[in-house]
Amino acid sequence: MDSRRQLKIASVIQEAFTDILTRDGKPIYGTAFVTVTTVKVTSDLSLARFNLSIYNSQAPDAVVQKFNEHKFELKKKLAEKLRHQLRVMPEIEFYRDETLDYAYHIEDIFKKIKEDDERIKAEAESPKQEEMPKAKKTTITKKKPAAKPKAK
């Protein structure tokens, strides 16, 4: 579990990095829509891991690779922004956050299950209605009593 200090530093770094992305990030990620979902800082405060959600991109892994290629520039801008708040700027690493993609995938699976369930219910109900015989009119007729055999 992260300490209070780790959480505070992570939130400060995330806020500053989000500002940097909105101002200077366009050359790195191009037309993709990039958001910083979480920032995790190690217990010794030497490493910050950024989880990025990437949308509107054909190759989101390539966008993460571009971030890793521009790591030095981004760290320098981040250090300039946080110079009065942090004594030592941690190293930074970028990862693709796939939790929302996974959530959409699970949602699609639930939709398919629901559609299949509704289809199966509809199929189960329709044959029952067809198989039920219609009420036939039956007339009750009195039969003549069977003749008693004669005793010999």
C-alpha cells in the first residue's frame, strides 16, 4: 500500500504532467487522445510510473513508444515545473493503461450474453404455444349396456 507521501507526490506529478501534455504534447502523440489515468511512485521516490489511456489511435503501443523516446524532454519539463516542490525528480516510465479497453470488452460480452439469453427464451416460448392442442369438442354419447351373457 502506498504511503500518504507517495500518494501526494504522485498527484502533484500527475497534475503537472497533465498540464505539460495539454501544452506541449501534441508533437509527441499527434492526433491521438491521451490522458494520464494514474501515476505510481515507488517507496523510495526514485521512479514514477505513468499509465496512459490512448484513444483515437490505430497503434496505441507506438504512441507509448514515442513517449518513451521523448522521456528526457518530458522529464526536463516536469522538473522545471516541479522544481520548488520536489528536491529530486524521479525517473519516469510510461505504460499503456488498458483498463477501459478491458471494461468495454467485458461490457460487449455481457451484451452478447443478454442477446443470446433473450433469443433462447423467445425460442423456448414459441414452440410451447404451437404444440398446445386446441380444445376439441367432444360429445358424450350414451352407449347401450353390453348384453349380458345368457346362462346355460
